[in-house]
Amino acid sequence: MDHDEVLALFDRRMRREAAPDSPGAVVERVGDVLRQTGGGADTWAGVLWSDLTGSTADAAIAEQVAHAKRLGREFEWKLYGHDGPADLGERLLAAGFEPEPTETLMVAPVAGLPTDARLPEGVELQRVTDAAGVEQVVQVHAEVFGGGADRMRARLLTRLAEDPDTLSMVVAVAEGEPVCAARMELYPGTGFAGLWGGGTLPAWRGKGIYRALVAHRAREAAAAGYEYLQVDASDLSRPILQRLGFAALSTTTPYLLTP
């Protein structure tokens, strides 16, 4: 895989040409900034891509801050490590944005990934197709990552009801309780599918469950004809993904503006 070529493809298809990720949302370009807006209160709103310079960044940031204030809800500037200008993160901080932990943008060709979902004895995978399954996904997410359960629940239930063909969710269950959960977002026409929310309860880590959920989703992506899998990887999951064949292409940091 040519890293520079795939990163350029990711920037074009997944950022500059991004489609709305939720029913009712709109992607619009304002100058050299592309943002998602609209939709309900639980819909993600924020900047997907920008092409700024030292002389244009501050005005663009000020416009997005004004837009966020008009929305009256959380607004995220999704900053990538290769975005310009080099001090864009510092400028966002000065404008009132707060950074979340930085993650690593990792990509792998689907064809090269293992698809054998091996699980420890007593653990089984279950596809999520209803509200009860969504509740299990939210339960794991809340225990592993903390907060945001209500918003996540609302988003997933809406997607399941209105756009189920581009979302795949799975939980690993042991003794009737969810111990790991993850989802995959499909982006039609891009060649990319995204792995999101993969988390394992501390007592069940190191047993291969996370790897099994990656393999399960890789198999689904291959069956659906997708070429690449993309992950915003935490420091915990990055080594596992590297061993599976994912390559680090950049970093990504969410900068949040909260009314």
C-alpha cells in the first residue's frame, strides 16, 4: 500500500467529498472549510476538512465559531495532523475549542486482513439488529470510554431505523453479558469502511476478542466490496491494529466547542 496515495484518496473521498452521516444532516462548503450541520440535536456537527493558510485560518475559525453559536450545541473541528497551517490547533485553542485525546488514523487494504474471528471459549458474537442490542453496545461503550451514552443511544437507534444498510454493529457476549462491542460504518461510493467504537471490558482484554471483532467486520467489508478499512485508533488499540496489517497515515484530534 502506498501510504501517500491512500492518504490523498482518503482526504478526497472521505473528507472533501464527504456525504452526510445522519438523516437530516447537510454537508456544505463555506470558503475553504467543509462542515456538516443540520439534523437533530443528536446529529454530529463539525468541520470535516479545511484548506487554510496562515492568512486565512483565523477568519475561517471565527466564522465556524459564529455558526456553532447559532446552532447552540456541541461543534467539533476534526483536525488531522497533516492539515495546514501547522499551528491550526493553537489557533483553535485560542478561539475557545478544547482538544480531545489525539488518535492515529490507520488504514488497511481489506484484502490483506485476517477474517477468521476466533473467540475464547464461552464467548460468542451477536449482530445488533434491535433496540436491545443497541443497549448492549451503549453499555460497553459507557463502561470502557465513559460519558455520552444518551447521545450515542439516540444516534444508533435513529440510524438503525432510518439507514440500517450503512451500519453494522456487533457485540461479544459471555454468560449473557456484553464484554466487547464495535460497529462499522459503510461509506458507499468511497471504497472505505470505518471501524468505530471497538472497546473491551478490562477483565476481558488480552483474550483476542477485539481482534475477533476486527476480523468479523473485515469479512463483512470484503463481502460488501469495500477496498479499505479505516480506524481512528487509540494508543491501546494501535499496536493490535498494526499487527493485523493496519498502517498509520496521520493523526486526528477532535477540537470541541461547547455552548
